[in-house]
Amino acid sequence: QVQLVESGGGLVQTGGSLKLSCAASGSISRIDDMGWSRQAPGKQRELVATITSDGITNYADSAKGRFAISRDNAKKVVYLQMDGLKPEDTAVYYCNAVLLPSTRSFSRKYWGQGTQVTVSS
């Protein structure tokens, strides 16, 4: 069973920081792109950041200069360091990974269960 499990969410004041983690587990042959998205009530899920297996990163305009995505391929973990948090960052944050389970022939995108980030003003 392949799983992605996020951790590190919580309540923080405006201007504060949080570091989210997402660990992949199970029998996995390969992990390609990983990323983070977020969803607030009544809104569409939006991309926050992505990182390739080679470490190439991309960010939403709203995250540039404040968030940093990184990964540890040996640990099969992707991180999202969030600094200078704003109330509009409040959302459920989901990690994702394009990966190939050892029991499958094709890769697909897997999603974590989400972790709540609340930024108070």
C-alpha cells in the first residue's frame, strides 16, 4: 500500500513560519515530480510548488519569495518551508507525488490526506 502522509500544519500568527513534511511509504519503485497544493473552503485546489526528481523547483506567484520546497530522495520526503505567512495562506495543504508502485506498471499522481494551516490576523 502506497501512502503519502503530511505533517507540520497548525495555527500560526501573521508573519510566522511553518514547515510541512510529506513522507511517502510502501513499496515504491520510483518517485518523479513532487509538489504541494492547497484548498480553502469554497475554492478550487491550487498549485503552490513543485519539485522535480532533479531538484528543479517552481512556485505559484503567491508563494514566490516566501515558500521553499525541497526533497530528500533517500528518505522519500518532500518539505514545504513557509515563511511570512498571511491569512490568505489559510487552507488545507496537500502533498502529491508522481510515483510508480513496485506492484504496478504505470506511474500516477498520489495525494496525501492534507494538513490544516491556519494563519490568524
